[in-house]
Amino acid sequence: MTTPKLHQDQAVIQSLSEGNLEMLDQVYYKYRPEFLKWALRRFKTTPNDLEDAWQDAVIALYERTKS
């Protein structure tokens, strides 16, 4: 049985795999604050480095869904 969250995640991945850049923007802005909050507590680095890490992660997610 598929949970609603899992179904939602699958829909996001499907949308990204189809090249939906609006979905990419939604993912970027929806999860960015939580990632930065978590990463600031977890890693001893600058906010700029964490922002770069977030951007790299989102790019990697998009590239992985396209392959």
C-alpha cells in the first residue's frame, strides 16, 4: 500500500523527470529553509557555503531525475 507522502514524492520525481522547472522551483524554495536550519546546526561552516551546498544538492536531484 502506498502512503500519501510516498505518492506525493513519486509525483514530484515524475514531474522533475519530465523537465518541469516550476516543480524544481517549488522544491528549491519549499525545502531550502529547513535544509539551511539543519545544516547550520550540523556543520561548522559559513551560511554562504551552506547555500552553495543546497544549490548543488538541488542541481544533483534534478540531474538524477533526468537520467
